[in-house]
Amino acid sequence: MNRINIDHLTEAELMDLNHRVVQRLRLIHQLHAHKAMLEFRIGDRVTFDPQRGTPICGIVTRYNQKTVTIVTDDGHRWNVSPPLLRLAEPAGETAKTHQGSYPNSVIPFKQK
């Protein structure tokens, strides 16, 4: 890879270069997140590990700009970065072990 000599750039040129590099890195990050997001479909059963605690299972309900909205078996909503998600075992095998016997297409919500 060619190295870029930045020693001759002025402060304004360095600031401009910095902004362009940051924008490019953000775009690359968004492309990676989008690619990871495409691995999941709305209705897929997924699991993820929160910072503390046991793994959480839920259903993909929405794609956001940078995250995927997951509704857990107990009705909580999480916005999770797609690279942190993985497909859970098929719902037929787990539907009866989570919160009663809801079929995959039914998501129970807490009543307020």
C-alpha cells in the first residue's frame, strides 16, 4: 500500500483530509452493518449476549439505520447492532420452552 506524505499539507488541508477520512470510515462501518443486517429477516428468531447476564432470545421486528429491533420473549424491545446477533434454534424446537406455547408468528407484548 502506498503511504501518503502529509508533511506538506496545511492545517486547513489536514482538517479537510481528517473530515473526509472520518466520513469514509463511517460509510464503511454502515456498509458492514447493512451487510450483517441482511443476514436476518423480519420474523427470524435470534439471540444475543448482553454485556452482563444470560443470552437473550427474541424476534427481529424491524430494521433501523444502524441496529435491528428485537422483541424478546417477555415483550421487551432491544435495538441491537447486527454483528452481535446470531440465529437461534428454530422456533418449533423452542416455542414451548419460552413464555408458554406461542407460535413463531405471534409476539406477546406486555400490557401497560
